[in-house]
Amino acid sequence: MISILSVEIPYWGQTTFRVLGGLAAVLLPAGALVYIYLFKLMSFVQSRLGPMEAGPAGSLQLLAEVGKAFQKEDIFPRKADKLVFAAAPFVVLMSTFLLILVVPFGPDAWFVNLDTGIFFALAVSSVSVIGILMAGWASASKYSLLGGLRAAGQLIAYELPLVLAVMGVVIQAGTLNMQEIVYAQAEGEIFGISGIGNPFIITQFIGFAIFLIAMQAELTQPPFDMPVAESELVSGYMTEYSGIRFLLFFIGEFATAGVFSMIASVLFLGGWWVPGLDPDSNLFNILGPAVLFGKVMLVTFLIFWFRFTYPRFREDQLQKLAWKVLIPLSLVNIVATGILKVVF
Amino acid sequence: MIAALVAQAANPLTSSEFDIPENIAFAIIAGLMLFSAIKMVTTGNVMHAALYLVIVLAGVSALFILLGSDFVGATQIMVYIGAIIVLFLFGIMLTRAQMGDDDSVESERRTMGAIVGLLLMVVMGYALVDGFRNEELVFGEPEQVRYVVTEVALGDLPTPVRDAFDRFDGLPDSTMVELSEAEVEGLPIEVARRVPGAELFGNNKEIADSIFSQYIVAFEAVSVLLLAALIGAVVVARKE
């Protein structure tokens, strides 16, 4: 039985808290990312103002966009496979909500503390491919089908470097559990100096770089946006979607960006922990989510910076980068980490 | 074994060992899996069949997680849903991605399939019953902690661990203290995790231990088999 302020919470109460917490943890960062980066930073990069009318500095634009999507008709193409077409966005979003389960927000603030942690996260992140393929096929449109195929090919290719980049961290921390990975960084030391702990970005910098690149490709964000390339495929597997279902895909894209960044922060930046404070102190149960959010904003800044500044890859360049550069590099990283782990 | 289960089921209110929510969850998952499995072999559309298979495989994974072995459950998702089904869908979409029912799917070998399915069920059912003939089900938490570092400076203990023991109150940080195995086992699991040197008894460790000791030959043989398949694929795919 879990109790807060010595009030015991029944099982249904805990479940309600978990569901609400999960919704907040997925949707709030997604909203922040869309407003701060997609609306404002992108405008800044492109020398324009961005939304200015709704609310102060356009801060209510997001609500206006959601309201607009809710008003629109939910259109099904005549030849579409109704059930599969309707279910596809939910499958994509489900994968995001399963991902948030294993992210720790503080010493006691987590949804599920799985021993398998990061392995579970990598496994459920691959479920979104099914949703994308479902959308691509069920739309009964050539653009959607091509977009779906491209997306699947890309997601399969970049899942390997994503998994292999994590291996280095797992070897160094000696555990798959996300909470333990945070503790390993908080309590670790570099050559006997324990002032800043041992954030794995220092020792696993190659892993961090590969993880970020593979993450960008998994999110199908530019420069890896061939599956939704508007000049070639209208918008790929999302072409036939409108209104609320399109909104679900849109939320899925940015929510997944947020959750993947949380995982990257936990693996490489020390998660909810900041140097100088005892990782066991109760303070982190309140401070932790804010710290993690700050780190998420740092990681997503990199992602969106690349998104706004680099042109799109060609399909063959994309596959070449994954199979001939990232995978061999991450394998070398694993071997090196393994040797160093045994030596030190 | 079955008689014991039936006796427990008949008297669920007095038996503290019969987990009602777990059984309800099992019934829901199993029902969904059965429905999807039947729809998978009777549907007229190849794409639908593949998607029903996704539900069946997700159900298997859910059952593993329900039984507390999340590693096998996650592997199930990663290998079957994340790789094999995606490859199925990919292949179907590249070749015949037609909408609606496909007449050529109708097979005349249905009786044969039914017989094979029945035989497989009999063999697997027999193996299951034979394998656990007289075993009693063990309920409750497994042993949590394997071994403990016996001597540690009090200052090196994490605060929650230190707070859990009254006998450490008021002692200076440099005092060397011992935690016995029984003491660590008595701690709540979140605190026990933080004891230095405590090895948690988890599924991952068990699986790793058995793969790399007891089943090492089979494990290596499977790796070689996969490597052979990989090389074969490259040879077949090459143009010359």
C-alpha cells in the first residue's frame, strides 16, 4: 500500500494517479515543444515572428490549433479499410504512452520500476511501426502506401543503432533498470573525482551522438523526413488523415520526441539528478520532474536545431548512414566500453 | 495439481493465495487472444490476418508480464511485433496490398491445418502436464536479496537505508557497521535496492545465469544458425 502524507491510497486511486500522471508527463512536454520550438524557435531561425495574435506572444495558438482540429470533419476515404484506418493513430500513440512507463522522475516518483527498464522501452518503441504501416495500407492511397513503406524501412534501419548505442551505457552502469542507471551516474566518479558524479555523456559521448541521430530518424524529423516528404509524397502515411485523427499523429510525433528525450536524459545526462545534492533526499521527488524537464528541453533543442537547419537526405544516403557508419561505430563503442569496464 | 487448483477456485474467498485480479486479467487476455487467433485463420484478407496475429503475440507478451517475467515479455514484443510482424506487413504491402477480401486466400487444405493444430495442442498439452506432474504452485514473493557486504562505514550507507535501522541513531559517520542478510531481507524493496553490495534476485539475473552456463551450447548453436542465415541472405541477394 502506497501512502502520501500518511494517507493510504487504495488501488483504484493509485491507478487514477498513474493515468493522470502519464497523461501529464506525455502531453505537457509535447505542448511545450510545439510552442517553444516549432512555433517560436523555427520562426526565429527563419527570420519571422511566428504566431502573434492568440494570447500574449501567440501563447494560446496551441489551443486554437487543437480546437480547429476538433471542429473538422473526420473524413474516411471511400475505399479505405475503416477499422484499421481508424485504429492506426491510436497504435502510434499507444507506443508513446508505453514508453513513459519506465521513465523515472525522482527517487520514489516512477510509474513502474521494471528490472528490464530500458530494454522494455526499446521494445515498445518499435510498436509505432505497426501503426504507421497500418495507416499507410488502410488509406488505400499510393502516397500513403509509399510513405508507410519508407517509414517502416527507415524505422527498422535506425532501431539497430538506437539499441546498440544504449548498450554502452548498460555495460557501464551494469543494469537495465532506469532508476539504477540514474544512481550509477549520481554515485559514480571519474578518476576518483566524484564532484559531478559520472554523467555517461562524458564517457559515452559516441553513444550519445549515435543515440541522438538514430532518435531523429526514429521520429522521422528532418533531415530524416523522407516518409512524410511533402514535395514527393504530400505527407506520406498521414496524407488521408484529417481532423482529430491527424491531430493524434501530430501529438504522437512531438510526444514521442519528448519521451525519447527523457530516455536520452536518463541514460546520458543523469536523469532527475543534479550534481551537489544527495540523490536519496526527498527533495528530488518534487524537484526531479523539473530537472528532467530542463534536461529534456536541452536535448530537444539539439533535435529541433538540426531539424530547422539541415536539408533532407536521399533514401540511399539514409540507409548508407545507418548500416555503414552508425552500426559499425556503435559496435566499436560497445567493444571499447566492454574492454575498459574489465580493465578499470 | 489440477485438483488443488479446482479446490482453490471453488473457495476463492477463504483462500488468500488465489489472486482474483490476476485471474480476471488472464481471462480477458486469453479471451482476446482466442478470438484473434480464430479470426486470423478465418479472415479473407492477408493484411487483416497479420494484424490479428499482432494481437495474439501482444497477448502472449501480456501474459508473460502478468507472470512477472518482464524480460521475456519485452523480448516477445521486440522480436515478434517489432521485427517479424513488421517484415510480414512489409512483404504484404510490397506484393499484394489489396483492400477487401482476397478470394485466392481461401485454402482447400483446411482439414490438414486443423489436424496439425490439434496434434500440436495434444503434444504441447502433454508436455506441460508431464513437466509439472506433482509440482505445487508457489505463491508469494521470491527471495529478494542474495548476499550483503558485511562491513561498511555508516557514512557510506544511503540515507534511506540508514534511517531504516534504529540502532544507527546518533553514531558518527566513521563507525563500521554490519548488515545481516536477514536484516536486508526485512527491508522494503525500495530501500533494499540501495544497500551497497546487495544483489537483487531478479528475472534478468536468473535468465543470464542459465543462458551463459546451463544452456551455453544451445545458445552458441543458435547464434551460429542465425549467422548462417545472415550470410545466406547476403549470398542470395547479391547480383553476381
